[in-house]
Amino acid sequence: MLKSKSVKGLLWSAIDRFSVQGMQFVIGVVIARFVYPSEFGLIAMLGVFLAIAQSFVDSGFSSALIQKKNRTAIDYSTVFFINIFISVIAYFLLWIASPFIASFYEEPQLILLSRCIGLNVVILAFSVVQRARLVIKLDFKTQAKASLISVSLSGIIGIYLAYQGYGVWALVVQTLLNNLLGVILLWIFAKWLPQFIFSIKSAKKLFAFGSKLLMSGLLHTIYVNLYSLVIGKVYSATDVGFYNRANSIALFSSSNIVQVITRAIYPIQCEFQDDMVKLLVSFKKYLRFSCFIIFPLMIGISVLSDSLILLILTDKWLPSAKLLSIICIAYMWSPIMMINNQMLNVRGRSDYFFKAEIIKKIIAIIILFLTLPFGVEVLCWGILFYSILDIVIIIAFVKRVVPTGYVAQIKEILPIFVLSCLMGIVMKISISVIDNEVWKIIVGFMVGIMFYFSIGHLFNIREFRTIGSFFKKKKL
């Protein structure tokens, strides 16, 4: 029963995640073809401020609700009203800060842009509890329905505005409309309404766990968005645009897939958080499964980065290709980092999570400012170096709560890593004699897929055995 719910959860979590991100990615590509990198960079400059505001809105309460075993109506309503209150305060502060943000970047347009996009902070606060309740039930199907409808309708309008020449404002309108429709549909589909109840006791208990996640998430959010802020200040809006497009493509390919998996398995793992045997089996299984998907995908995109940028965004965005190639290798390690992070939360050790995040982000900021004088490309190499250090640090904390350390995890992922690297080499050789960019992509991906699956099957890697067994059952 639990296995069936896990599979369904993964499927609908994937549909939900990629329906939204896929459409947003398409919208971003369409707008990028109509505007200059410098114009697109204006939105990216606001990323750190919007992300910080959104981090405060959730305050870790969503994860705290999911992790808690005996939730009550009081807990849900308390979290709902806290989120609304914080969102209004966050948006008010963002409104006041908008002239200073524009002055910092010396871009007057950012005043109006930040105040308009900032409305997303308040809009999204109205659906935090509804989403948490659906995650607890592993009901990603309802979330997927809401996401598909909202992103489709808002996407049509966004593409139309982009076609009419509204540039970055097409993205602003599409994002606001997407979130507003999503909230309305979740209120209709989730069939939950807050009661006029507020418990200080409940708030304190949930915040005790969630506050560490808030601070950890805040540190990570600042770090992730700090690059756009620093690049925009030290270099130019054009450089921000190049970096942002490369980063967005890499994130769409890696982070979304990992989040699909972790979001679906988190409530399941929380159910047997005290059963170490089941927890460890689940941890290793999903660690391998994530790497099995992400490793070859990211290496493949890295190899084909030039052709992909030329085909998707045109030659004016070509400087993004080198950045994309490096960032893909950096984000290749995301599944190891995120699944280890989640294990600390499952075990209720958000304090370890927070301590690890402090150490990691201190190192990350040092790397950022050491690489800053040498250009955006070197900054990206710094991201790759940090990704490796991130894993080293988080595993040091995870092995305190789960009996799995460096050697055990390396053994689990090493065959997949080696196979993925060999696949990348074969892809590089296969496209070296092709001039047409479209054919490079087609041949590269076909050769990569055939090599990956044939060699994986030949050496009997566990995930390939699972796939083989699945298709044999289908035939029967």
C-alpha cells in the first residue's frame, strides 16, 4: 500500500512540478527571444529580495506541519494566519525598499517592477496550508490539476503579451496570474477553510522545529540569489541576463527532478522516521534513483550546451553556453545534497540542518568573493567547487543520525557516476564531426541514451535491473 502511494506520489508530483516549471521555462524562452539580455537581467536582479521575502512567509511551518505526527485543526489555522500576517509585513517592507533597490543597481525601472512582482509574496501565502495538507495526504494529483489549469491559462496570456512586445512585463503578468489562479483553484480543490482559531502554544511548538528550517532556507536562498545581485552590481545587467538564463536551464533540469522525488518521499519517510532499517533502505534507494536520472542528464546538457543555447535562445545568448556547461556539472550533485539534507529533517534534527547550513554558506560566500574579480565564468567554477564541499559537510552531519557515511554513499553512486562520465565522452566524440546544431542535439542525445542504457544493462546496474523487471511484467 505504502509502495503504491509512493509511486503515485512520485508520478503526480512530477506532473505538478513540471507542468508549472515546464510552462515557465517555455515562457522564459519566448520572452528571451523578444528582449535583450540586459532587459531580462532586470528581473533576475530582484530575485534575492523576492526569495528572502518568500522565505519569511513560509517560516518553515509547512515542513513542520508535515513532520508533525498528530496535527490538529488548530495547528492548520494557526499556521494559516501566521503566514498571511508575515506576507503582508514582507510585502510592505519590499514596497518601502524598492527605491533603495533601484538606487543600488542604478536602474529606476526596478521600483515599479519590484512592487508588482512582490505581490506574489502575499498571493502565495494563502495556499501554504492547503499545499501542506495535500502533501501530507500524498495527494499530488490535486496539486497537479490546479497547476496545469493555472499555468496553461496564464501561459497563453504571457506568450500573447510577449508576442505583442511587452517584454519582461509579459513575465510579470504571467507569474502573478499563474499564482493567483493556483491559489483560487487550491482553495476549491483542497476543500479546506481556516477556522478563526489561533494558538500561541501551537505556534511555539511548530516554530521550534520550523525556525531552524527558516534560517537554513534563508541562508540558502540568499546564497543562491547572491550571484545575480553581485554580478548585477559589479558587472552589468547583460551579464546577469547571461548567468540567469544558464542557471535557469540547469535548475530546470536538476533541481526540479530532485524536488519531485524529495517532496513525494518526505511524508512517507516521516511515517517511519523511528524505524532505522526501513529509513536507511529508503534513503539509499532514492539516493541511487535520483543520481541515476540526474547524472546522465546534466552531463548530456553540459556536452550539448552550445547547440542548446543557439537553438533555444539564438546566438545573442551564446555567452550563456559556457556558463551552462559548468553550472550543469555543479548541479549534477544536487540529489546527494538534497536527499541528505532531507534526512536530517525526517529525523527531526533541524538543528543539525541549520548548523550545517551556516558552515556551508560561510565557505560559499568566501568562495564567491575570492572568484569575483576573475569574471562570471570563474564564479561558476566556484559554484562547482562549493557543490562538492556542500556534500562533504552535510554527510558529516547525516552520519550522526543515520548509519551511512562517505564510503557507503560513494559505493551506492559510483557505478552510475562512472557510466555517466563515459556517456559524456562518447557524446562529445559523436557530435565533433557534425556542423548542424539541430543534428548535434539529436545525435548527441540518441547516442547518449543508447550508450547509457546498453552499458548499464550489460554491467547489471541495479536500477537497470529494476527497469528490466518492470517491462517484463508489462509484457506478461
